[in-house]
Amino acid sequence: MTEKIAVLGAGSWGSILANLLVENGNDVRLWSYNPKQVEELNQKHTNVNYVSNFTYSDKLVAYSDLKTALVGAQTILFVVPTQAVRSVAKQVNTAISELGIKPYLIHASKGIEENTYKRLSEVLTEEIPDTKRKAISVISGPSHAEEVAKKDITLVTAASEDLEAAKHTQDLFMNNYFRVYTNDDVIGVEIGAALKNIIALGAGALNGLGYGDNAKAALMTRGLAEISRLGTSFGANPFTFIGLSGVGDIIVTSTSINSRNWRAGNELGKGVPLDKVVNEMGMVIEGLTTVKAAYELSKIRGVEMPITDAIYQVLYENKDVKTAIRDLMQREGRSESMDLN
């Protein structure tokens, strides 16, 4: 299966996915707003600020002009930061109207839009009407760009309300080290993908404070329970959260130094101020905005999310991390089976 594909966003995940699609035989155009990054990708075939010690295919071509990157595109893959998805989608809507193309849309970003609390497929649906595009899919799962770059075995989920579109995404990405499963639960996949970043922040903080495996396992397990509660309140399939985009993604982002959310939490646990963590990371830490959106959304929906509450209080209300942990541990005793609902 060979297509013309425009990949929007040349960070670590976007650029590695673009390279994978090239290796799978596709004609891929990678768009970045940064002309210097485009020049580096085209001339040196590197992207050192995002993926070190990796050489991209010389068949991967980068562009700084969005409309040029979209010419003839049969599929558009969005891999821009969550809070940029809407603005980029507006530009795409204008460009594809002018170009007269009607592409499939896929996104591989993980987050919830601030203020609107929209999932990213909802944002794309609002900004690019169905008369101008084919179906929307989301690809998500336990997948660090650094490990995909090394062709480590990786399994992810492609979700769409249109299973033919999910199968189309599966066919584009599948190869001997990158396996894709299909799913029709877009709500569950997107909520799991977004909220696992909150748990990764917490897991990193526990590590920075010196807590061991017991504490981290407890956080991941109970974090999954509250993610499931919020997701099912929107109609998500609860079984989605024990799949790749749920427990799988929580495990990989909550245990690995490759996770920027884990690294951010680790620094916070060591007492580094939040503004310094953000400045030194050099890349978007999706969990910082997602925790605010999830906290506010849980209050609107009436869903109990104590871990999310605690992390929100640490990040936005200057609560001491150790005090937040103590307060979590001293909550009234509960039944585990009842507390999963």
C-alpha cells in the first residue's frame, strides 16, 4: 500500500512516524513551522533537538510551507502538540479546499484541549467538515519514538468510528517491528492516551522522592481506575483501558526515562521548580496541561479522580508533594471492587 502522506509536526514522534511511513514505501512530506529544522532534515537527515544519533531516510522530504506539504496528500497525519491542533487544522481546512483534495485524517497526538475539554478527533471534526475529508482515525499505544527509531518491537491501536478507516491506518503503519490493532472506541483510546500522561508525572515524582516499586505499581493501578471512570462516563468501552492505549501506555510512560512526562515528574519530586523543569525540557510536556483539563472535567462530570486532584494541587496550587501523598494515603478506606465504578 503506497500513498502520498503529509505528516504535520516534526518533533520526535512525528518525525519518526514519518520515517517509518517512508520505510513502508510511501511518499511522505514532513511539515515543520521551523525553517531551520526543515533545512537540517533535508540536508543532514537529522533532527538532533528531538532524536539524537539517528539518521532519517533521504527519501523523507521536509517542508516549512504547509500548503506545499499537502499537495496531492491522500492522508494527513497530525502529530503537533495538543494545544496547536485546532490552529493547524484551520490552516489545513483552508489549504485542502484550495487544493481540491479529500484526504483521510489521522492524529497521533495525546491530550485534551484546554478550556473546551475536547478530544482531538472532536477538534478535527469541528475544524475540517466531513465534506472536505474522509474519516478520522487516531493511532495510540505504548510507543516511545526513540525505541521505534531503533526498530524495537512496538504495538499500537488504530481507532476510528469507521472501521474501514481504522484498517486503512493499520495497513499504512504495519511492518515487521510495528504492529497495529484496530478499534472502534475512539473515546476510550483518546482519553487513555491523554490521561496516562498525568499518571506518568506522578510516577516520575514518586521516583524523584525515592519511593520504590510498590508505590509506583499502586499509582499506575489506581490511576488506571480513575482514567476508566472518566472515560466510561463519556461512553467509552471499559475494556479499552486494559488494552494498548490504556494499561499499555500507562506502563511505558510511567516507567521509562524516555517519557518526558516521567522526567518532568522526576525533577519535580527532587524539588526542582516547575518553571525550571519546563524551560529545561525543551519539548512540550503534555501532562501539565492535560492534568488541568482533566481536573476541571472531573468536577463538571462529577467523577472522583483523587490522583489527578493531588497532582493538580501540586502543580497549580503549590501543595507540597509529600503532603499530597500523605493526604491520598489517609483517605477513607474503600472497597476496591466498588471503587472501580
